[in-house]
Amino acid sequence: MTSQLSDWARQFLHELHYAVLSTLNPDGSAQLTTMWYVLGDDATIIMSTLTHVRKVKNLRRDARIAICVPDGNRYVSLSGQASICEEQSRVRRDIEQLVQRYVPDEAARPQTVELLFGQGRVSLHFTPEKVTEFSL
């Protein structure tokens, strides 16, 4: 385990995968959600979610976060402290990045951005404090 992303982990995270996000419920149990993510140039993980959902409530109470990005016999797990970004211009830019990554149909991207942005969203940002990677 380390606090830095290896070249292998960076390459893996730039591939098209989904993350499983974990936050802590008030009773200490895990709340898990499959998420789109983008790895920023500075190793920040960026995600977007609806404002009113459990994971946001959990993060407002306890900012600890973990994600696992699996692919068969390979994975990268990351954990740290998340920040919730509510600045709508930044939220929109983050949604645009996520849609560019996950929506292959370029013609559908503008309406997908509008749909997601219109739902009332925040961005989740975190720079990993712990990184675990595995590959056979």
C-alpha cells in the first residue's frame, strides 16, 4: 500500500472502468455505489452525484471515502477524504468530462450533459491518501 499512484495504476485508471464508491452510513456500515469517475492530471478522482442522495449525506457527516476500480483479476483501490463541490460552473465542467469519457455517442453528449446537470448535482473530489493495486 502506498499514497502515490504508480504508472501502472494511472494507466489502469485511465482505461474505461467503473468505480465502486464506499461511504460510511451513520451506523458505520458501508454504503456502496457504482460510479463514473475521471482521473485528473493531479491524481484527483472526480465523480458526480445527485445532491440529495445518501452518499452525499454520509460525506457531509464523515468525509472518508474509498473506491475500488475492478477489472477481472486486476484492481486499484483508493481511499482518502472527499470534498463536495457545489460550485455549479465546476460541477458542469466535471459532468462534461465524465460524459466525454462514458458516453461514446458524441451526438448524445450535449443532451446527456444537460440532463445530468439539470438533476441538481454536486461533484466529489478526492486525492488518494492510500492506494492498493493488484494484477495477476
